[in-house]
Amino acid sequence: MLIHSASQLLTLAGGPQRGRDLGRLGLIEDGAVLVRGGRIEAVGPSAVLRAAYPHEETWDASGHVVMPGFVDPHTHLVWAGDRAQEFEWRTQGKTYQEIAAAGGGILATVRATRAASLEELLAQARQRAWTMLRHGTTTAEAKTGYGLEPATELRLLEAILALNAEGPLELIPTYLAAHDVPPEFRHDPQGYVDQICIEMLPEVRAWWQAHVPGRPLPFVDVFCERIAFDLAQSRQILERARALGFGLKIHADEFEALGGARLAAELGAVSADHLVKTPPEDIRALAASATVAVALPCTPFGLAQPEYTPARAILEAGGLLALASDLNPGTAWCESMPFVIALACRYLKLTPAEAIAAATINAAAAIGVADRLGSLEPGKQADLLVLEVADYRHLGYRFGTNPVKRVMKRGVWVVE
Ligand code: NIG
Ligand code: FE
């Protein structure tokens, strides 16, 4: 199929975009893209492609932006229940940390998730997956982390695999058993860290190799924060995971600077996420590494906190910056990357072009798939969006409504 006459075709070609280089859209006016067998075969001006492929089935995109599908590289997609009660408490002045200390927070969702069957988890996550697709996300990372015990963490991994197999949203899994200390280990957090290292990580690897042999292992992630795991515990878990062959991620500096970003750079993690309180020297360490800095502006917004990721400092230091939703029931129930972009343009001071690159090609880099996703280039998977608008800057500029008109996944219209 030849999609042609796009007012603006954004290719995002040329690989991940570092530092001040962020924002290269590869914009082609009156652009076209040829899709065959689920892949991009050619990209260029409409006149050129129409002449080169005269017999191809066509789709007229005039008046619309055509661009790669969004990649959302940090989500907690699979959980049971909701925390609307906690949200109401926060509007009345209680803090997230106070609610967590009183047994709410992550542990409230853990109770609901442990009680849910695989089918219930699938039904609830599936709805969110479709909402994400309708808002233009064609690939997302999805974390476990609401089980905090071997069997439930595996059930969450199973749910992620099942939803990915179902499609059309493609999911890249992350194992986040180190999301919080479970109630059983409340008086012995180090005991849980040891259990993760000695028992759970090897078990997950064996389970994975038995169930989906040949598929790359999930990433392993840690919530490195005073309310969860300290720097030494985070290092212990991530070093063990690395030794077992897992790729690494970290939740760092969301509420306090503990050194997680520096640790991620040192260990060669694929990404370090949140980075609200990251000090200048840790920004420099991150920027000098291959680790992608993932900003999650929905989280401070969701908590009504004034401080956001210092994105401009990360770019000035030459870092790789990506954007994600952090979709979760506590701080940021948001399935919309267009809304993430709108926040990033205001609170992270990104231009629309920078935010779009951070939500596509750089987001793909943050989950290790930039070689096949995140841009419209020959050979890449045909995951693309048609926007309602003719000018890409309406992404960021407008918010609260959905600018996505059509979504193609692997060469098939899945939202139209
Ligand atoms: O990113 N970092 C930890 N996880 C989420 C919160 C999860 C929850 O509250 O359920 C976050 O803010
Ligand atoms: Fe998170």
C-alpha cells in the first residue's frame, strides 16, 4: 500500500538522537510511504513514489501528518483494581509517601493483583492496551511489579506475554520484582533482596527459556528510592541480573537523589527513568554513557508536584532523552503519549520536534528496539500513525483530545 500526499511525513530517520541533535524529524512535505509485507519499503516525496509504484493500492493522506507509531518505554500496564480513593486523599492534602507508609500505595495494588486471576488481569490490562493504541502507541514496555512474590510476578510476566501474542499492541517485558518490599518482608527488606537475587531471577530466566526459547530475556528493573530499595540493594539486584544475562533498567531519583542514575551508567543499563532530583554530576555521568534518560512528566503532574526532569540540562550534557507515560494506578494513570508530549513541551521545555523524537526513535532506544522500530525507514516495521492535523506542532500545542486518526501496526490498520 502506498500512503501518499501527507501534508507532512515525519521519518525520524537516522537513529537515536543525542543531546542537541534531538528534534531531527526528517520532514518531507507532500510525503509518501510504501508498505509491503508489514514493513516499510520506501519513503519519499509523493510524486517520486507514485511514479515508481504506479500499480500500488493507494491511501490518500492529504491534510494529515503521517509519522511513526509512538513507543512508550516505561509502563506498569498490568495490575488489578484502582486507587481512586487515594487520589481523593491526595486532593485533600495527604502525600503519596504518607499514603504508602499507611499501607496504601503500591502495596494496595499488590493486594488486588495477587487476588486476581490471569484472566482478570488480562481483561483489565487489555482495555488499557487498546486505549494506548487509539492514542497512537504501537509498542510499549510493560513491567511486572505488583506481585512481589515469585508466583504472582511470574503470572504478570505471563500476562504480558499473552497480551503481546494477542496484539496488536507490541509489548517489551520488564521484570520489576524490586518495585517495593512485600508485607511478608516488612521487617527484613534485605531478606527480600536476597530472595530476588538467589531465587527469583534464576527462576525467571529458566521459566523464560522454557516458555519462549530464543526470545530476548526481559529487562530487570529496580525502584531505587528511600521508600523502596537503597543504592547498595539496587546494585546487588542489578549486578546479579546482569550476570544472569538480563538487560537493566532503573527507577532513579523520582523523590530523592540516591545515585541510581550514576549506577545505571556504570552498569550499562539500557535506561534510567524518572530523574527528577538527579544532581549535575550524575547527569554528566549518564550523558557520557549509552544509557537513555527516560523522563516521565505524567508522574509529577499526576502528583501535582512542581519539579520535573531537568531535560534541558540532560540535552546540554549530550544525553539521550526519551519520554514515557509511566502508566500506573498510583501516580499516573495515563495511556496517552500525545498528553505526555504536551506536558514535556511545557514542563521539560522541549520543542514539539524534540518531544516527538523523544517519543519515537529515542523511546525505541530506551527499550533496545531502535534497530527495527521508532522511525519510517526502509526495512523497518510498518508501525505508523495518521494524525487528524496537517502540522506536527499541533502535537504538544493541543492537549486533552486525541489527535490520532488512524493507526497501522505491522502493515495493518488496527485503528481507523
Ligand atoms: O513510577 N516508581 C514506582 N512506580 C510508580 C508508582 C507505582 C504505584 O504507585 O503504583 C511510579 O511512580
Ligand atoms: Fe514506573
